[in-house]
Amino acid sequence: MNRMQQLLGYTRRCVDTYQMIQPDDNIAVGVSGGKDSVTLLMVLAALRRFYPNPFRLVAITLDMGFGGMDFAPVEALCRDLDVPFVLEKTDIAPVIFDIRKEKNPCALCAKMRRGALHEAALRSGCRKVALGHHHDDVLETFLLCLFNESRISCFSPVTYLDRRDITLIRPLLYVPEAEIKRFAAEENIPVVHNPCPADGHTQREDMKTLLHTLAQERPGLRERMFRAVEHSAIPGWLGGGSTQKEVVSHEK
């Protein structure tokens, strides 16, 4: 079995378990240019060929306004995959780093990126947005919520934003990050470097390092942690009702 077939197996199981794709869905794929989002795009384009529920894809990339970023390789990949490509220009980076001079920019940046992506998706005729979160992102987010917010929580596989009438899906949740890294290297996929000054210096990176250390000491830890999240009472997961979407009403 080649790497793409492995990724398709993980993804098909996740999509089926959480009923992510309905017939004739128009799905916007948020493509940052990183390995996770580009892999998601390629896997969904492959899944589209045989999945019983027909669906359409649009790739949406946000130009954050850093300058000098070349998204031509991503656009070329989209042409090869027969997926429409939308480059949404924003001034997110200048607002955060030049105007507001945020010392802790990640939260505001994430909020602005979500808003820009959702607007672009709606303009493209999509009310479903696919995001590239993977298996390890689940564990890191769980630890962040536990350590920083004193609560058992995580994002959900399917989230409905009722103020926007948009549904977010995360088809790669069963895919370990290591598999994505191997796929990216073997396929030499086009990856756009992230020039953000905060990249690699976040609390999430701290959790990634901690998780790596713990997993080395305790083989199978990642899988056990993931099962604990999946079968917990966190809304949207199996233990919290896998057929129910997490509904978020406060999304701007």
C-alpha cells in the first residue's frame, strides 16, 4: 500500500465516522501552503474520485500581507488536481505587527484568518470549510486546554457556526503528523515557507515538545490519549455524540 492509499484510508474512516461530507457539498479547503493543508487538498482531491457522496472542492489561500510569498506552486498544483484556486489578499500581518504591534499575536491572528477564510468561502459558494488539523493537533490542543484553561476540551471533528451558516470539517484527524511528513517528503509537495515572526515560538510548540518527550518514554501514548479524547464527553466526539455537530454561536 502506498502512502496516498494509507492517507485515504485514514481520511475515509474519519469522514465516514463523523459524516463530514454530504451529497453535492461545495467544500472550501483552507490551504495555507504548509504541509498539512496541501496534503489535505491532495487527499480530498483523490477521495473525490470515488467517494459515494459526490462533492466539489475550491482551494482558498490567504495572502497574509507579509510580502514576498510565492503561491504559484500551490496554484499549479491546484490546476493539476482540477481544483479552482482562490488567492485572498489580506492586510492581517501589517495590522498585527506594524499597526497594533501585538506582543502575543497568535489569538488575534487566528481570529482574523478565520474571518477572512469564511468570507472567501461564502463568496466562492461554499458553506463547508475543510481544515488541515491532524491527529497530533488534537493532542496538543487537549494539553493546551488542560494546562492553560483548566478544562477538558478540544476542537471538534465537525463544527457548525450558526451565525455564518458554515460547517467546519477536519478530515485528517486520524492521520498522524509523521505520516504527513513522510508523504510531503516522498511526493515533494509544494510547501510555502511561513514568514511569521512568531512561527516556532508558541505555546503549541511547547506542547509538541512535551508530547514528543512523553511519547518516547511511554510507547503508544499518543494513541491512548487520542482514544481518551474521542470517547470523552467533549461535544462532537464519539463520547459526546458523534452524530451531533458542535454548534458555535459566538463566532464573528
